[in-house]
Amino acid sequence: MFTVVLYVLAIVLLLLSFAKDKVKTKMALKKAWKSFENILPQFIAILIIVGIMLAVVSPEMISRLIGGQSGWIGMLIAAVIGAITLIPGFVAFPLAAALLNSGAGFMQIAVFISTLMMVGIVTIPVEISYFGKKATFLRNSMAFLFSFIVAIVIGVVLK
């Protein structure tokens, strides 16, 4: 129901914008379409990879590796995968929902999403070039540890 409300609101606001300034609205829609075209190949590739992964990896294996009963080991596995993986947020959250539906635990998904968004193992070389080694490793280490704090809070709140 909430999704329908958001779509209706978006359409109403788009119509208001179009009524106010047709040229700017058309230009904004063209820019939005270009952005969508730029994101689409990555999005499709990631969806295919996630689909194949969920087809190959059984819900029992997901539950065993990062399920609620996997404890700290499952959280560590999820944290390392999240820290290494480079997935945009618009793909990460549906992936998290699919993993939860396949038997993953809340704490494990919380640490996965947190490390995915905050820790960047793949991007460390770029970050070092801008911020230096000390700041990069300090930021990534603190983000990694904070991800576990977030997961513990999620676990306490949802139990």
C-alpha cells in the first residue's frame, strides 16, 4: 500500500512540475533517463549474478552459513563478504531481503549491509590516494567494528 502512495505522490508531483515549467521538467526527465541508462547494465548484471547465486546456493546452506543460529561465525562471514563486495545500495537491499527469505539471520544481514555500505576493501587504493594510509585504515577498521555494533543492536531490537 505504501508503494502505491509513493507512486501516486511521484506522479502528482511530476504533473505539478510539468504544469509549472514544461521545459525544465522535460530536461529533468531526460537527465533521469540518462542516469537510468547508465545504471541499467550494472543493475542487470548484478541481478543475474544474484539470481544465479540464489539458484545455486540452497536456502539450507544460506541458513547454515549466515542463518540466525550461525552466531558470530556467520556474522564474521557476512561481514567479510560485505566488506569485499562492491554492490550499490539499490541492489544490496533487495539482495538482503532475498537472503532473509532464504534463511539468513537478522544480525548477519545487518552486519553484511553495514560492511557493504561502510567498508571498502576494493576501494582502499583510491581512498589511500585521497586520504592517506592511516586515515583509510582507521576509517575502514572503525566502520568494520561499528558494523558489529549495529548488528548487535538489530539483534536485541528484533528479538
